[in-house]
Amino acid sequence: MAAQNPDDPPDDGRVRLPRVDGAMNRVAPSNRRGGKGAKGDDRPVTLRPGKKDPKRERDDEVLTRARKRFETVTSAEADNRKHALDDLKFKSGEGQWPADVVSERNFDKRPCLTINKLPTFVNQVVNDQRMNRPAININPVGDKSDPEVAKMYRGLIRAIERESTADIAYDTGFDSAVSMGWGYWRIVLEYDGPDTFNQAIVVKRIRNPFTVYLDPTHTEPDGSDAKWVFVTEMIARKEFEEDWPDADPMPWTEGGFGEEYREWVDKDEIRIAEYFEIVNEKRRFVRLENRHEGFWDDLSDEAKELEVIDERWSDCPKVMWYKVTAKEILEESEWPGRWIPIVKVTGNEIDISGKVRLSGLIRNSKAPQMLYNFHRTLGVELTSLQPKAPWVMEEGQIEGHEQAWKQANVKTLPYLLYKGTNINGRAAPPPQRQQFTGPPQAVLAEVEAASQDFMATTGLRFDSTLQERVYDESGRALKELRERGELGSFHYIDNLARSLRRSGEIMIDLIPKVYEEARMATILREDDTEERVRIDPNAEKPFQEGLDPETRKRLKIFNPSYGRYGVTVTIGPSYATKRIEAAESMMDFVRAIAPAAPQMVANVADLIAKNQDWPGAEEFTARLAKMLPPDLVAEETMKDVPPQVQAMVANMKKALQAAAMEKQQLTAALTERQSDRAQMQDQIDKTFEAQLLKVASDFETKMAALQQKSEDAAMERVGRPIEELAKGMQELRAAMDKPEKMAAE
């Protein structure tokens, strides 16, 4: 059945929708309520005559509301979808030549070249985003929030993005926004495995943005204020019959531009639709005499007996999810989060008299692309005519040799014969080829102008077409050139950051509701290392530490239900890029300080090796860390050791320090005694030398006196000095022995 034209009057009101990538909601069976013929719904329904089925009435209301809303969104988005579809075809190379021009040129066997430069410009924006991926950051808000819980949220979101390959979803949505003006991704819940009830948050891509129909009254670029949305998919008919054996195989039979809205039902597949809507529920919010605040229906019977000093009726939104055909609701459940889990990323947005026009980078670049194709084709066409330039000759000069001359422009003949003729008695010149003057300069100028127009319409600086000096520019100059070149397209990346912030808000809202029971989780640090934590909604504090029951290592325990947390997004190089830049800066710093402080280089060598990307860097880091002085060993080496072992290690350290101090004191005392002994020995030596010199001097004096007397008198008296000399020697020996005994004692 063909799609309804928005300009035509409405038909029977049945809505017909497109397909989305297989990112369907996976919700617990206990949370689902099947429609008529839902699989597993075998309960008979018996009604008294004249009694209406309340469920059927409610389902009819939902389906009627859905059909009207879908008719509204298809009409509102008709122009944007039509132009966006043309943009995508133009990007792929279709429609870059008018159909009548192509037909005419093909008939004349003239070239019709398509040199598609638009994907290069699109990739320049998209790949720049891939090299500088925005990252979701979580910050504590309010007094009850904890910085450690904020770190846990950041790590858990990184783990969610890694496990669900969220970069594919982000890149797909961003590419669509740059190419045609908008894109989407979605957040779903899936079971961790076939044998568990634990659910995980998963980010899924939506490959075809035309399959999403968002509330046209939304004003935020990320679609955060939308009240409803449709998503469709095409499933196999056999699968449909297995899941809903009693359901009417009437498909969702509406569709808009960008979908394959022909042959909605065939022998193999059938199209159905997901439908999200926000329903506001009125609830009484009260403040009691004991200053407690809360919803009345959540209070206990004892609390309701207290006096209510203030109250108001509050609109409490809840998100309902349905899987529908045009005639019935196949499945339904209440989405646990506060917001519709579909995120929009916008390209260019212009509001003209209340009508929003969305566009991407291609929309304004079509004319330059068509001009470029035409003038490049024209240049090739004129150049290719050069070997076919006509020959100029006198009439009758090739008579008898016509066949050879016909092949002159096709084959390389060794010679060409012609007949000589006379004109007014003079020999006519031989045939000559008309010289080709080359493509006109105007054509080359138009090609160059079209290249400049590309940069003007896309806002990108395409350096290879400008013949700029880049090899002899300084690093700072090149950085400034790059920043100026990104100014015209930075709003695309900034819009992506806003959408990522919305994704972070949705996940922050879902995490406490998904982790309703205590369980172990793996979070991802900024450096891509993993850490096991325990998420316990019943913990008394938002953050505390305990022991892992399996590994007996220190374990962080978080309660995500405490406090409020805000989301920010940073744009810049990834952690790996930052690490490479840090390693280069470290190497430059080491080269500067190495001549003056080589020991300092040895103390930081392990940090430099840690930031390297070459194979074996971790082994280098481990070995260098073992060579560090004890004072430089990081405290992180003991972070996974149980507290009891840490206490034992601390006591051993204290004992070793006390033993080291005692050893130092004994060494000092021994050194002091050795110093005293050396001083005493030196004094003895000096005393001995002094006494010896005195004895020798006295002996010489007395011998000189004896020489003045006669030999006989001298001989008689010589015995007395000798005795005195012997006595002095004994006294000297006694004086030398006494200090040695004292030193020994």
C-alpha cells in the first residue's frame, strides 16, 4: 500500500511506519502485558452481554491517539525528509547531473563525469570528531552527593559504552546529522544472559534515521522535551506468527519519506511499530507536621495520622512503551526511566515562521558540486578532442587514399600518402592538422572557483586545494590554521556534545533503577583499566570500603541512590592521545634535566616507560619500579592488600625502624669509644717521644760534661749517670704501659 501524501486529505487513519536497526527494547516478561494474542497469554476473557472490555477500550484510546500523532508528524516532517533524502542520494553520487542533460550527453556520446568531493568534506568533520571524541563526565550536585560515587558513575558509563560499542551508535548518528541534518541513537535494557534476571544498560545505533518519528513540537536540539516518538522495524512473518500467534497480521501501514513504504506486507516480512509516550499522573504531595515531605500514597498508615500542613497536586510523568500494529497493542510496559530513551543529534537548524528546517553540510554544497562536475567534464571533453582535430588540405589531395586517412585519428600509421596538386602553377602544401589550443583558461578558472565555493559553503578549510605552505610553517602556526579551519564546522561537534550530555542524564537516571539489588560490577577508569566494585542500594553510606568475598582484596562499595549528580561533556583528544603527548613531553623534560640531575632521571624512568606504547612497556615499568628507593614506592602498591595484612606490614615497618635507630645509636657509641682510644694512643706516642728526646738531651749534656774532666774522674763517676738513665727508662716504660691498660679496660 502506498504511503499517504501529506497534501492529500486523510484516509482511514491507519498509520504505516519504517524500519529501525534491531535495537528493540528487551524488558522483563514480568513487566510486559501482552495484547490480544500475545505469546503466553492463554487466559480466557469472558464478558457479560452488553459489558464492555475496559482493556480493549483503553487500547483503542492508545491506538487512536497514536494514529493521530503519526499523521501529524508525517505531515510536519515531510519537507525535511524529502530534502534530507535528496541530500543522501546526492552524497552517494546520484542526481549530481540533471536527468535531461545526462540523457542528451549519452545520446551524443559525450562524457558526463561525476567527481564526488562531498564525502571528503563530510568525512573531514566526522573523522575529526572520531579523533577527539567527546566524553561524558559526572559531577556531584548538592550536599548528599559524594565525589567517589561520581567517579563510580563515570567509570560505569565508560564500561556501558565499551560493552555496547556505543562509539558506533554515536558515529552513526553524528554522520547522519552532518550529512542530512539529524540523526538518532537509543538506550535500551537487555538481560546480562539467558540465565539471569540482571539487566544491563546498552547504547544502540539507529542506522536509518528516517525510521524515527519524534514529536514535532519539541524545541530542544537533543529532543529531550519530546512527549512521544515512533520507531518501526521489519520482522519476518514467521517470527511475527511465533511471537503473537493469535494477533492480526495487519502491519503498521503508514510511512514517510526515506522509507521503503512500498510492499509493507509480503510473504516474508511484516512491519510493526514501537510507540513511546509520556503520561502525566496526578499525585498528592504533602508536608506533615514533623516536616516530612512525600507523596500521600507512599506514606505509612501511622504517618497519615499526622497533620498535613501543606500540600499540592504534582504532575508525575511516566514513560509507557508499546509495540503495536495498526489494529492492536502487541506488548506494553512501563519504561523505568523518566525520559524517552531516544537521543537526537542535530546539524543545522533554522526556524522560519515556526517551521523548522534541518540541514547538513551537503545541502548548500550541491551547486558547487554540480559546477565542478560540469567544468571538469568540459575540460576533459575539450582535451580529448585534441587527437581528433581536423586535417586541412586541398580538394583531391587524398584521392585514392581515403581509407588510410580515415584511420589517421585512430591508428598510428607509419606514413600517409597524398596527391600533389598545383594551384595557379604552384605546388599546394601537404595536408596539415589544425593545432589544438588547449582547454580555455575560463574553464580552468571555473574549476578553481568551484573548489573555493566548496570551502565557502561547507565552512571547511581544505588545504590541499589552496597550495598553502605547510612544511615550513611552525607548529604554532599550523595549530592556528587548523583551529581557523574548524570554526565553520564546530557547531556539529558542539551539538553532538549536547546529545551526549542527554545520554548521560538518561543513564544516570536508569542506573539506580536497574541496579535495584546488590551486585558486582566492572567499571572502567580513565586509563582504560578495569576495577571491580560493588553496587549496593541498601548500603548505609554513598561510599565505603570493604573486602571482596572472593579475592579478599579491598573493595569499593557504592550506593547510587544517594544524592544528585550532574552531567557535563568534555571535547578533546582521547586518553590514549593524551598519554602519547604526555610521553613526548616527559622525554623532552628528561633531556633537559639529564645533564644536571641524572639521579632525578632514574627516579622517574618508570613513569616515562608507563606512558609508552611500544611492546614490553609494562615489563620495563615493573623492572624500573623495583629499582626505585623505598621512599619513592607509590602507596598504590598496597591498595589491594587486606587491612589485616596492611596492619601487620605497618607493625613490621615500625619494628624495623626501631631496630635501625638502635643500630645507629650503638654504631655511634662504638665510633665514639674508638675515637677516644685513638686520641689516647696519640697522646701516649707524643709523651713517649717527648720523654725520649729529653733523656737523649740529658745524656748528651752529661757526656759533654764528662769530657771536660779527666778520664780517671770520669770513669769513677760514669756509673751513676748510667743508673739514672736506666731508672728513667723504667719510668718511661711504666708511663707507656699505664694508658694501654686504661684503654683496654
